[in-house]
Amino acid sequence: MAKYVLDTVGMLDKCTFRFSQWDPANPNNKYEGTAAQWEHAQNVMGKILDDLGVKYEIGIDEAAFYGPKLDIQFHNVFGKEDTIVTIQIDMLLAEKFGMYYVDENGEKKLPYIIHRTSLGCYERTLAYLIETHAGALPTWMAPEQVRFLPVTDRAADYCYELAHKLEANG
């Protein structure tokens, strides 16, 4: 969905994908969960990305403390890379909230929770779009595409006529 939305607004071609994973050798112990949980979550996320045909790089020691994530990076007009969308697998939140499901074998299991967005932070995305288009956004993005402001009463009828022509053409 994120790829579709980014492509729709014309940003996908400036994006790269980073599969951010934990570092089991990290001495700071900044990650929660077991090694088995991390391996399972990373394997699942890697399979999903591969099945979707997402080309990504791996970022070791860049995961969130609660699970792996996909960072979609956008390159601005100066070439600086910023994260515009993050999709995260949360291995720990369900347990903290006592959220369980019963699997096909009747066993009680903890789900993983997926944190995702299709476009990222609205304000940051809008800033990038304004920057990319140098302020001249495509008309399909404008909430109001045309406004007639007749300078004199003599022009009012002409403006009204043009407005109807535009409406008739969609």
C-alpha cells in the first residue's frame, strides 16, 4: 500500500527501502524480546518483502527496540535521505496489553502487531511535495483548482461561462 500511495503522489521513484534489523551482538541491550522472537519476526518480514518484490538493503542495529521495521527513505532535492514511511513489526505490545488469539490448533498465541502508514507524516510529505514541485503542485493535488475573480461586473458573465465549460469537462 505504501508503494502504491507513494507512486500515486509521484514520490516512489525517489525512495529506497531499508529492512532495519536488530544486532544480537549489541552490548547495549537496546532490544527487548528473545533471539527466537527476533529471528522469527525478521524471517516473516523478509519473506513478505521478498514475496512483494521489494528491493531493499539491510540495516543492522537499526530496528526499533520491539521489532524489525521497513524504513522507506525519500531523497529530497538536495539528495538528503529522510525516512518518510516506517512499517514495523511489534513483537511485544500484544503481551503488554494481554492480547491473544486462538490458532487453528486451539492454542492461545500472542499476535505480532504491525505499525504502518501508507504515506508517513502528512506534514513532512506535504513539505517534500512542495519542495519537489517548487511550490507549483499539480492541479490534481490542489483542493481548489480554479477560482474566477472578475475585476469588473462586465467580466462576471464571461467568468460564469468559463466556469460552466470547465465543470462540463470535469
